[in-house]
Amino acid sequence: MFKKSLAIILSTVLCFSVSGCNFSSTKVDDMLNAPKPSGDLYNIQTALEKYVGGSVDLRYPRSGEYRSAFVLQDIDNDGIDEAFAFYGTKNDDNTTLMHINMINCIEDKWVSASDIQMQSSGVDCIKFCDLDGDGIMEVVVGWNKYSVLGRELTVFSINSGKLVQRMQVNYSVFSLCDINSDGVTEIVTVYLNSVEKSSIAKAFVIDKSGVLDRGSCMLDGTVLSYDEPTISKLKTGQIAIYIDATKGAAGMITELIYWKNDGITNPFYDTTTYQNITTLRSSTTRCTDFNGDGILNIPFMEALPSVASTSDSEKAYMTYWEECDGTDFSKIAVTVMNYVDGYYFEIPSDWVHNFTIVRKLDSKQRIFYHWNQKTLSTCEELLRIQVFSIIEWENSKSNYDNYFEVARDETNVYVMKLGDSSVLTLDQQTIVNGFHILNTSKGETIN
Ligand SMILES: [Ca+2]
Ligand SMILES: [Ca+2]
Ligand SMILES: [Ca+2]
Ligand SMILES: [Ca+2]
């Protein structure tokens, strides 16, 4: 149930052949860790060294699907992969110049066909997509720059066997998606200018005549960094891009970009404060497809009531998982998330605003209490949830009267004990159904 809708698939099946150009994989991970490439990869590297005229300072993309120094992709769909390599050379002032080199297989021999030099300190990512509809994929490369102000995205087409640059634009993160559902893929960039504290999303398309502007919208410019954008949908089914962004001590926001009228829009940009207040939360909880329906859900946090002396860092939160139709939100679920111990509990509707929890971090225990809104104090205990290692539980469970096991994984046992409250009571099965182990490797730190 709790899973990212669009996980990046990094696993790759490698298929090494001993000679010729019948390399059948399109991605090769961890090439730099290999002591010596064999087969096609050896021949590709040899072709590149021949072009460079000596040993080559190979670089590889730091993010995205393709992470190797040699990226293989059949961009013209003729059954034979083209190889793309990144390497660095030194400028006169000893700074690094980056190169992308295309190595083609012609009559069973790998030969460098094209080389483009960039003012860049390294490669962020490479993606392939036919953007101008001619049946041949464009090569989209994100370059890191020496400047702190973002990166540079370049789009190359292949013309007469050579890489030809089609566009160049600053970006912090970008997506390739058909955001207006017209059958043509847009390039959607987000560029954060952290000096001017402004951030702008722009959409472009490329056709035979060149680059066409498809509009822009402002985002919150006070963020520190962006997560990779996730292409998902609004509640209406319309395609939308979700981008979680860190705001430092203030927490986190989710930016949402979708097509409206004749351009892209961000519904959360407040034109008074120039910020995204709507989705601001005081934790690092990311948006996720909470109910697995292909529509990303945005978390909203609400502090649980506590006695007045509780400091901010000790506060416990309730998380509302919401879906957005572009304007309004609707609630999917209310939970207490425990990312540290790896589970969440769905809050029954009549508990909302009538309960609080006390956290016992050392014993990995959460105690749910009925909260009296008149006296602003905790009343009877409703439930406790505790996590043990399997060994710990097997050795000590005789000491835990009335506790029962609700779930276990390879290392832990999750147990519960129902409270003695006479209000807000639920049967054991309903309580158990609300408990879920978190299936996520993300390191969120809320409690
Ligand atoms: Ca090909
Ligand atoms: Ca094309
Ligand atoms: Ca489109
Ligand atoms: Ca969903």
C-alpha cells in the first residue's frame, strides 16, 4: 500500500558479448568499478581512446537511470546500440572541460563519430526521448556547473551522424513528460535562483524549426533544494509533476505543476508571500502514493495535543494524506507515521482530535491516550504499540501480559496492547487492520 508510484528502476541485466556490435543492453552500471571492460565495452573504450589520443578521464552521470561511463541506447531504432561516453579534459586554467562522445558501431567496428565539449564540472544525468517526432531519440544531458546556480540542460539531435545541439537552458531539476496530453513530450525545467530567491518552471517543446516556449510559472524561491520530480496525476486523472522541496529548518513543501488553459501552472504559489504556504510541513515527509491508485498524495501535518511544556522537537504529529484535483484537496487517510521504527497506524475517524500519543523512544513504544479537550490533559490509555527485535521478544514476551503480536518482518516483531479506556474503544480486529509496516527505504525523521 505504501509505495512510490514511479520508482526509478536501476537494476540492469548485463549481457557481455565477446566481439562485434550486438550489445543487447541499453544500460551498464558500475562500469568504473570493473577492473577492465571486456567485449564491446573494451572495443568502445578503445575507440574513445583512439579518438582522444591516449588514456581517457571517464566520467559518469551522478543521477537518473543511466549511471555508467558508457551508456548504450539504440536511438535510431535500427537494432544496433549507439554508445555515449563522458570524459573530462583540462582547460588552460586547469579547470575541467566535459565532453560527450558518441561512438557508433559500423560494420562490426566501434568508431567515435562525434564529440561535443561543454563548460561543465561533471555530468548530472542523461535521458533519451524523441522530442521532435522524427523517430530518432534526442539525447538530453544535464551538466553540473562550477557556479552554485543550478545546472545546464542541453538537448542534442543526431544529424548526419553527428551530435547537434538543439537547446540549452539552466535548470535545477527537470522532467520529460507530455504535460498537456497532446502526444508531444514537453521538457519541463525548474530553475532555482537561490541568490535572488526565485524559482521558475518552464515548459518547452522542440520541433523541426527549433525550440518553442510552452509557458512558465513561479515556484517558491525560498527552498534549499529539490527532490527528483515525480510524474503522476491529479485526482482528475490529468498528468501532473510533483516536486518535494526542502526548506531547511522550516520543513518541506510539495510543488505541483500541471497544464491549465494554455500553459503550465503551480496552484500553490502564493502571490502575496511568493511562497508555497499550502503544503508547508514541519517534517521531511515526502509525498507518496499512499493508497496505490497512481495519484500521488501530499502529506499535511498536524501537531497532536500535548501538555504545555512539550517542546517542538518532542511534539508528535498526525499526518493527513491528501489528493489534489488542481485546486482542492480531499483526504485519503489520517495516520500516525513512525518512520524510525518502520510502521504507521491509521487513525479511526472518531479518534481524530480526541487522542494524543506519548513517545517512549528508548523502548520503541508509542502510547495512545484519550485527550480531554476541556481539561487539556491525557485521560485513559487507548492503545500501545511497541517494537522488539525477534530475539528480544522471544526471550521476554512472558513479561508482557495482554500484548499481542500484530506483525513481524525479518528482524522485528510489532506488538500491541489495548488500553482500558471506556471511550473511543474499538474491537481488536479494527485496531489490527489499522497497523501497517512501512515499506520504504527512505530515511524520513518524523515520529
Ligand atoms: Ca542504432
Ligand atoms: Ca528526434
Ligand atoms: Ca505535450
Ligand atoms: Ca494515491
